[in-house]
Amino acid sequence: MKNTFGSNVTVTIFGESHGPAIGCVIDGLTPGLQVDEEFIRHMLSRRRPSSPVDTPRREPDNYSILSGVFNGKTTGTPICIMIPNENTRSGDYLFGPARPSHADYTAHIKYNGFEDYRGGGHFSGRITAALVAAGGIITPALNRLGIYIGTHIFSCGGVQDASLGDKEKEIEENIKLLNNKVFPVLSDEAGEKMTAAISEAAKAHDSLGGIVKTAITGLPAGVGEPWFDSLESLLSHALYSIGAVKGVEFGKGFEAVSMRGSEFNDAFKKDGDRVVTVTNNNGGINGGISNGMPVMFNVSVKPTPSVSRPQKTVNFLTGEEEELVIQGRHDPAIVRRICPVIDSITAIVIADALVTGFGPQVLVKGKALWNTDL
């Protein structure tokens, strides 16, 4: 029963949605990294419910760093971050009727009936706040190396956002823009239409899903391992740990099946001293290893399963079929709030892959440890 991700930089998550607190332990970070607590608060605020189309459950996320940071810098020992749960309403949740598309039934089987079912327990989206806090520690270290990560809502409710762009500098500027927006889209008009579609679904006691697109710029060539620890494998492993994620594609992804090889292949060229590709259909990864181009991937986010419409289910305590109307406070769509979660879990993967490839000092020395010039 494992709750840890990573090989050299590891993150362990703990807690339940309605328990006293949630949190994480980050291990493997080199000593001396600057910890920006204002940035951690900023990251948590991006994930926090704050609009009419978010859940009414508002948690202040008054986190505490219990260990591993002294005088504003990492000590090299495990970092423990705790976030209290301060706004719970456990009476909304029943033990027995399995909520469709939730983990109620599977958790009951796996944990032999001892699971904390309130608010989804350890399977709740609430736990992602701990991942965002971990991202708040790691992301600034990547930024200091010139590596930037950003995610936007690519489509939701039949509305599509503007493109992140084709050139690395343009993508990087758009990432910085997105990381300071409450509703992470490039087109405000598209954002307004998406918000309206989410509101309509909520009025109908229903929910929406969507596709979010992530870009990583500044990542050097040579990150990732062949086969089982390929960069795509590591990212997919981490991304699929988020319960709402049902699909991941890199570059052109499934669109590639409608293209010929001569059309899909990314030709190489020189750009000054750099080797780059003319197109980026592979999403910045060849053979499981970064090629120096922006890493691009899409994530499919399912509609929020908590809808207050009558649904058929089975009560796993009585064994009887029932009709269930889900109670509680829920998001009609989580595509907005999942973006900083994906940014954070991507940062964790990239930090781990960099340390695996270049050693523990890479997050301090960075470019001095890698050389991608021919």
C-alpha cells in the first residue's frame, strides 16, 4: 500500500479529506535550495476554490513546514508539509451506497471496510493540495535553471482556447501569463464561454470534463531513460495518479495515426549552437528522452463524478441495488483547479528525472552539469 512517487526525489502524500490534516513528505532534495513561501501560497491559491463554478468548500490551506527547511533554505533532510482541514461537513456522506465513478467500492474492497469514506477519504481531490505544496517547493528551483511549466484549459464545454504557440520563447511567455491567471486560459473570451458552459451544467445538476494542455520549456536534451523510465512513462505514471485523469497524449498523440511518417517526422536543423527540430509533433521526446524542444502533452479530465441527479448503485453493506442522489459540496468541473496540480506533479517528475540523470547537485548547478552542444 504505497503512497510514494519518485526514485531520487520522492514525494509521499498522507491524510484524508475530512481528517485533521493532509500533507506530504519530500525527500532527496539537495541542501541549500531557496524556499519561497509566498510562492507556495500563490500555488495553493491557484488551486483553491474561488469562483461561482467551484465547490463551495473553501479551505484556507494554512500550511506549515514541519521539517527540512531552516532559515529559508532546504537542509537536505526530509521536508514535511502539513495542511489542516478546517471546513469539513462529514454528515453529507453515507457509508454503503457506492457513488458511481468514485473509489467508494474499490476502496472498500482494498481496505477491507476500514477506509475513511468521508468526502472520499484518501481518494479525494482535496489531497492534491499536498501535491501543489510540494510543487511550490520544487518549481522555483526549476525556474532558476530556466525550466518553466504551465498548463491551460485547452477545451471545455465545446469551447477551445487559443494556442500556446510554436516557438519556445512564445510558449514560455504564455506559461508565465497562465501562472498568474485565476482561470487558466489564454483567451479571456474563451474563458467566459467555458465558465458559462460549466454554470449551465451546474444548473442542470450535472458536470463537465475537458482537455488541459501542458508545456515544459527550457528542459535540456538527455533527460529520461529508455524503456521503463522514459520521460513519457514517468510523466504518465504521475499524471494518472490524479483520479480525474483518463487520458494522456504527447505531441500530436492520437492525431498522429492520421498522418504519414514523412508528415509526422520532426526534421532536425541547427539554430546557432543548438540542435532543434523544425516541427514538434513528438512533443519534445524521442526514445523516451528529451530532445531539447518544449515537452508538450494533453491530459483528458473526466466530468466530476459527484452529480446531484438520481443514479443507480449498489449498497456494498446490504448487497442491495439502490437509487442514490449524491449530497455534499462539489465542483461542476475541475479543469480549472487541476491545472496547478498538473504543473506541480510535472515539476516533481522533472526534478526527479534531472537528479537521476545528472546527480543531486543539478537543482543547484544546473547547466554546469549538462552539455547538449555537438
